Amino acid sequence: MDSNFLNRILVGLVLLITTITSYFFNLELFLIIILIILITYDFYNLKIYNPYYLIFLALLPFITIIFFSTKIIYFISIILCLISFLVLYNKRFKKELFLLSVYLFCILLLNFATTDRNIFYIIIFISFFNDTVAYIAGKFIGGPLIIPKISPKKTWSGTSISILLSAYVLTLLNFNILFSFLVSIFMFFGDIFFSYFKRYLNLNDFSLLLKSHGGILDRLDSMFFITIIFQIHLIF
């Protein structure tokens, strides 16, 4: 068993224990603050954004939740979908749009942390579970890659198994099967979306903060789109 695999498992266990501790001691606000700080560190590490702009965007989730009605969250979900689309097709402002999209995602996460903590932790748990299953299945089963130019390690075997098992776990949490598969599939799209931006910047990882896991942004990618899906589910 190679050292990279052991390091990945060890870091994964630390993240899991941190999340479980946060759940049992009601520390979700503290956890989201730490996440936003680490996200900002990843972006600052890239040295492609104005530091003052980063600080403003890091404060934006808290400003939004404190001073605006929760009804605005629905519109933020729509705006996030639009901006994500523009990241793929707008060359001039691609970096700025991606940066903004991540902090809009943070607003949705913070909203869950303050209004429905169970959904907040389900998003984190199912994302970690999906990533872990995809990594282990892809490593030990292998097989052809899905989109090697964008995600050079993403295999059909790892992705298929992670989607099936993630959907099954969500059904055990009393979500219907169609919703469960929708969430599981969009975790894959979130991963691809972040990988696309890394390839655009010619990066392997956003940072080396979490060693073999990369930066915190490398761990949050699969949560990105499913926060929108859970938000719509919560509203309707």
C-alpha cells in the first residue's frame, strides 16, 4: 500500500472526525467559518486575485445571512446556476466568475448551517462518502477514464460505483430514489466543474494544504452543485 494512499486515508479520517465532532457539539457555524477561511487561503495561494476582493467575498456569506431575508437564497441559487454556466463559456471573466460562484456556494452552505443543520451535515457526509468510494473503487478496479483531459484520474468504475452507493445511502436517509440519483450524479458534475477550472489554470490541486487531498477546494467540489439541488428541495 503506497504512502500517498495511506496519507489520503489519514487526512480523510481527520476530516471525518472533525465533522462528527462538529455535529455532536453543534459547531456548524464554527465549521463553516473554518471552511470559508481555508477556501480563501486556497484562492490567495493561487495569487491571481486581489486580496481585498477576496476578503470582501469571504465576508459576503455572513453579510447576506445577517442583513438579508432568507428568501434571497432562492435567487442566489438561480444566480449560481447562471454564473456556473458562464464560467464554462466566458473567457474574459472566467477567473472572477469562478471566484464569485464559490462564495455564492458558501452562502448556501451557511444558510443550511443556520436553518437546517441536518441537511448541512448530509451534504458534507454524502460528498465525503462519494469521493472516498470513487477513489477506492477507481484505484483498485481501474478501467477506462471518463474525461482524461479534464479529470485524469476519474474512471468509469469509480464514478459508477460511487453514484450507485451514494444514491443508496441517500435512500436510507429517506430521500426518494430519483432525488438520490440526481444528487449523486451532480456530485460528479461538481467534481468535473472544479477539475475543468484547474486544467484552465494548469493546476493539479488548488493547494497542498491537505497534502495528498490537495486544498480544501479539492474536497468541496462534489458539494458544489448539490447545495443548489438541496436548496430547491428545501424550498419546495
